[in-house]
Amino acid sequence: MRKLAARRATVGRASVARASVKTAAVALASTLLLGPWIATSPALADPAPDRSAADQLPPELVQAIGRDLKMSPAEYLDRAVRAQQLRDYARDFRSSHPQAFAGAWLGADGKPVVAVTSLDAARIANSAGYQTRLAPISADNLESSLDQLVKWIGGLPRELSAGINSVAIDFLNSQLVLSVANTPAGHLLNLPTLIANVKVVLSPDGGGPVEHRPMAGDTYISAPTSLDDSALKSVDVCSFGFNSIDAAGNALNISAGHCDPNVGKGDSEAGVYLPNLRNLKASPQFGTFVKAQLGGSTGLDYSVIKLNERAITAGMDQPSVRGANGTTVTLTGIAEPITGAPICKSGQSSTFTCGFVVADRVETALFTAEGESKTVRGFASSACTLGGDSGGAIVSGTLALGITSGSNAADAPDCKAANMDLAQYGGTATLGIPIRQILSDIDANSGGGLGAGITVRTRPNAG
């Protein structure tokens, strides 16, 4: 999110973030060759690349894939499919062998790996065609340790807990990764910082055919009160996320919870506007925040925007995503994060940028403008994300994966500067909130009303 003074003429001059998130990137390539490896049966049959699907990706996204991932579009889609196949197998395997499952990820070469705690479990996974690696600790035990560590951090005095950036599970090395700030408060904890490089080198953005209608990834602004309020000091700038629909047919958009200027302030619903750069007070309203969640028992950071008729008439409620008013990609389904999966994100500040999931479970602190700390949970990626990208869509292949919550580059002027400045700290890192968990939480708390049966839109609205 970015802050924008209401009297300014352009969105581009916004400079102050309403909320910042501190996240850490976990090692990928540097750890994938660590042993001990066991079982080397033939890998799963390679899915045939869908050339037609690759040809349909927008030019702007194709450029981001090649620039940030060093892949062809077909390779990007192929790895996205592999990641979801691995996620499905890992879920079933863990359900059947809870004490033997120790994690799963895609290697730097794109090959799926299942970590196990016993030779018998390795034979089972290997017979299904997966590479396996022996690990000393099960995933259940690692997650239990994570919960205990988070509780310990929560009990620390504020001056000490402020020195902890994030804590995540590194299944590749069977350990917890604790990121501690290089500050006096961090030094008092006397704990190691385990951040490794996942560097993304960016070049100037490219173009392509642009569809001139509002959609996911575009800029919106919001304010606690009406834009006509003479006392209004500033407005918040965020990015539209996934367009969705509930069982009653309501057109909804899922964005970040901290983008709602009235989050946690009762039932006061804030308006959402498509910015008029010449006259902000004349910006057309496209909807209203009807729900926002920030932290709490779920640790989620999301909001639900109910789109109005003006937005629907303008074509907002369609299954398409673009980066910063550029070219678009059409969604075909939803996915779940798994370490090593390739991802790309949209956003009104940094356009399409790509990276890899570097941790599929991360807990970190988000600080609001009032200085209040909220614990949020999600997944970390190496994609560059700037201030104002909050709420934007994150995809893997053409599947909806999550929405952007925050990053360690929120105050950077551009991604080139972010990568240079943050290289010594492990590179850019983005916190995403998994879309499947968001959908489940919205449905569970709908009471059968607005949001019940919500799904991400993957088919065009015929009107």
C-alpha cells in the first residue's frame, strides 16, 4: 500500500507506505544438492508442454518470465503444473504417513522431491516416481516447533521482539529459519540470521497489446470517508486482486486486508475508487470494502470488495489479471504454494515480476500506520514487490495462487534499485497470502450471506 495526499494531481508521487512487512527469503539452489539422497528411480513422466497455452500468455508476462526466471513460457507453465501435482501427492502422502513426511519441493532443475524420515517411506514415494531425501525431523514436528517459537516471540518485550523479522520453515534443511535484524535489539537476542540469496535481476519493462478496461492488477484508491470530505488528508493506494463470485452471484474482488482504511474499526465501510489522475475527488467509485481480515487467529491479510454496477458495466468482473495497466493473463483455476514453484505477480507499481516460492509457510509482523503489530501468515517468494502493489494477484502458471501482503522492498523506487540494495540481505522477498485459505475463511464466516460459496472467477461473465 502507498499513501497519497488527496490534493496531489498524480498517483505516481505517492511516497509513504501505510503498512510495511518484513520477510525473509529461504535458500533454494544452494541447498538442493545436500544429502543424503536415497532412491533414484525414473522421474515422473514429463507432462507434454502446452504450446498453445504458452502462446496465449501476454507479451508483458512473457518478458517477465524470461527476465526474472530465465525460462521459456512453456517451461514456466510446465513447472507450475508439476508444483500442483507434487502438492496433491504430498498432501495425500502426509495424510497416510504423518510421522514419515518431512516436506516437498521442486528442485532448481524443476524435479519434484519428497523428504521422508524412513527408508520404508522413501520406497513408497520412490515407487510413485518421486526423488526422495532422508530427513531427521517430520513436517509435523517442525510445525509444532514453529508454533512454540512464535509463542515465545509473542511473549518477548516489544523492544526485543522488534528485532525479529520473520520465522519460517526450511524443509530443505529440516530447520526453522529465524530472521533477526542487524540492530542492537537483534544483537540482544544472540540468534543467527539464516538468510540465503535468491537473486532476481530485472530489466526495463516491455509492452504488448493493452486491453483498455479496469481489471485485477490495476490501481485503486480508498479513504476512511468520502473523497469529497474536505477534512480528508490522504488516500490509500493499492492494487485490485482476484475477481471472484459467490453463490448468490455477487461480483467481488479479493485484495489485501490492510488496504481497507477502516480495517478493525467496526462496520464502517470504505469506498473503493478507480483514480482520476487529473482530479482525485472526481474518481468514480467501483465498489466498497465489505470485509477485511488482518492477523488474528487465522493470520490472514485479505479484504473483500463488493463491485458496484459501474465496475461491472466497465468490465471489471472478468477472470483476467494484468500488471500496472499492461497486458493481461486469463486465470484458469487456483493453486497452492509449494517451495520451488515458479510464480509471477501483478501490481500497479512494479507491473509483472516473477520469482519462486522460497518458503510455503512464513509468519511475520505487519506494522500499521498506528504502529500496531499484526502477525500474518503466508508464503514467501523472491518476486520483487513495491509499495502500492499490496492486494495484487500472484499466479503460478495461469492459476490463482495468492494476493500480495507486503515485501522488504516497499520503500524502493523501482525493482532495479530494490535488487541492488537488498542483495546483501538475501534479495527481494514478498509475502503472499494463499488464495485457497482466503476463500475458505470468507465462506466459513459468511453465515450463508455475502461471500458464501465464493470462488475465483475463471470464466468470463456473459452479462
